[in-house]
Amino acid sequence: MVVLDSMPSATTRFRRLTGAFGTGLLLLTGRPFLAAADPDQLRPIPSPEPGWPQWRGPNRDGQCRETSLMQQWPEGGPPLLWQADGLERGYSAPIITAGHIYLTGDAGDELRVFALDRDGRRLWQSKNGRSWKGPYPGARSSCSYSEGRLYHLNAHGRLACLSAADGSELWSVDVLERFAGRNITWALSENLLVDGDHVIVTPGGAKALMAALDKKTGATVWTSEPLRLGKLDDPAHVRVAEPAGELDSAGYGSPLLLECGGRRLIVSCSLRHLFGVDADTGRLVWTRPFPTRYLVVPATPLLVGDGVFVTAPDTEYGGLYRLRFSAGRWQVERAWATELDTCHGGWICWNGVIYGACYREGKGWAGVEARTGVICCRTKELAKGSVLYADDRLYCLGEDGEMALVKPTAQQFEFVGRFRLTPGRVHDAWTHPVILGGRLYLRYQERLFCYDVRARQDGK
């Protein structure tokens, strides 16, 4: 626990109010649209932008709030509206806002940013530095949109701000150079968080674990202290003990923006820790060990009730971490551990169950009771992969290229539609699905597919 003694500014208080009211009807227990009566309840701070403006949607929780979608698919899947080709190699998901689709791909030596219209026609393309040619080559991170600008971090730490209208570069920063960080084995993959006037990035360097940049200029606004290994005489900061003093680098996941007890908190993972940073000051307020065998924590933490859920392959530290801000202190405790060992496919929580894919333990998919951590349902009928929720259905893309529509319950995965996205079996269909305006967007490498998933008048 740690005492926070600085008073928020008027601007900060305004941001908190708009964040709280903007959340309105909130996801608190896995069911959306429940009113938040308790001011000390942990709640998400959504993006104020329309559509699907950032990684995993407005709340970064993989949930689409649309209804009147197909409850089952015909044989062969929903109707294909269009297919856009030539988007180069990449795993990053599209973002969709203000009538445009933005996504990235690696072409030769360059990372390219593409803008498409709603019919898949290319409007412009730009670039953001070098492509990634190391293990699993291809573009990693999605763009984030704010007030007519795109923000993107390439695999080498180049953070660029582009005009969403024409792709022209407005400014750029090498965050590894500025904050004395180093790249990681499978490359930086963070999906940037825009918080008000700031762009949040995790360089994991000797000068900053996390930093906020002015979104208009790229100037540094605040930095958090570096995260170093070793024991500390502070119950808020529990660290991996050895080797003491070694710098912990950036992880592969992306940050989550939350509010609790009038305080705004950014939660994310480094290579070996789960951590929380005060969103207004940049102060590193708590850390918890999260080592894995290969130093890979690839997914974005998920808000579940009064805590965050996070897990990874090859670790004993996965589970639900309860968070509460009380009497000027953050209290962090692990409520339960989990066998679920999802890699980069993410999770969703619905009706008190957390759904996600298994990696080594059990393969396939599983559902975990959010209250206890007990696995309540499993299936091996679909390869591990990425998940999205919309209108009482799970949209599950297996890494082998098979797409499935699932009716989730606490007892089973009921498949109500499936089709093959790729002609043959592949091993790297890793892009997260997106739904907006009754359209399902699926990507495999250089192709983006758009399907009509609106319900017909007969309700199917």
C-alpha cells in the first residue's frame, strides 16, 4: 500500500467527472449497462471517441454493445460484404471511427498505416519507421484515435502522430532512445492509450517505466520511476527478488485505464510484474510479481468486478487481483489463482464468467467463474485464439483460421455457427475480431474481411 498525498488539479477533477459520467452505464460484474452506485467501485474510463477508436474497443474490454445481431449463422458463415487486399503483413486489429478504418502492415523495410473507407476502398497510406523482421515478422500494434489524429507505436519504439485525414506525420518520438529502454524478444507490441491530452506509452527504460506525452507535440509530460527487481520495505511494492537491481523492461500487453475512489489508475504489465501507475502524476503506486518462464505477459488486463484479471502461459501468478483505494492508499491482493493460461487472445467477462483460450493447459477454450476462479466449462472443438463479445454471443477466431459463433453459458460452449476464414489450416490467425455497425471485421495478414452480421427479420 502507498499513500498518495498530492491534490488533483481542476483539470484533473474535470477529467475524472467526464470520465465517470462518460462511463454512464458500466460493466461491473461481467454484465454491461449496470449503474454504478458506489463511488468507490472500480470502473473503466472509456475513450470519448465514437465507434471502435482503440484496441479492444471503448473500454478495452473486448465488448461490443450492439444488439440485433445474428444469433446463429447459416452454413458457410454470414454474408461477406467485401474483402480488402494488399494491406501487407501484420497481426494488428483495425480501429474504426468517424467512418474510416485504420490498420497497419509491414511492407518490405517499412511499417505502413492504411486508411480505408467503409466499403474497404483505400483512402491513403503512410509509414511509421521500420518493419519488424525478427521472430514472427509483421506489424504488431493497432492505432489509437483521438480528435482527428492517429497514434501508433512501431515494433522498434517509434511513436508517431499522424493526421487521420491524410496520414501526414505531425510528430514522432523514439521512446526507447528518449527513456533509455531496450527492445524485447518479440518486439514492442503496446497499443497506445490516449488519456485526455496525453498519450501513454511504456518504454520500460532506465529513465521511465511508463510516460505520458503531450498528444499535440510529443513533449514529455510525466514519467514513472524505472521498475527494478529486488525486495523493498514497502508493502505496495512487491517485486521479483533476483537479480536485485536489474531493470524490468516493457511487456507485450497494453494498459487499462480505471477509476476508483476518486483516483485514476493505469494498470499494465512489464516483463515480470503487474503494476499500477497514477494516471495524473505518473507515480508508480504499486507492483506485484508476475514472472513467466519466457518473460511473456502478452494480454491486456481485464476489469472484473472489484479487480483486474490477468494471466499468461507458464506462470503461477495468474488470477484476479482486487484493487481498492481507501484512506489514501491502494490495497492490492490476489483473490484467487487460475489454471487458465491464455496467451495473446484476450478475455471477456459476461454473466459472471470469464471466457478465454487455453495455451498449454488443456488447449481449446475455457470459462472461469469470476467469483471463485473455478473453471466451469471447457471445449476442445476450436483451436486457441482471440475473443470478442457482442449481443449474447462470443466471436472466437481460432489461430488455425476457423471462425466460430458461440452461445456462452456457465456450463458449456454452444457452437451456433462456424466457417473457415483461411482456405487451409494456418497457425497465425491472431488478429482480434472487431464489430461495428452490424459488421464483423476479420483480418488474416494482408487481407481484411467485412461480414454482415445483422439479424434478419426472422431474428436469425
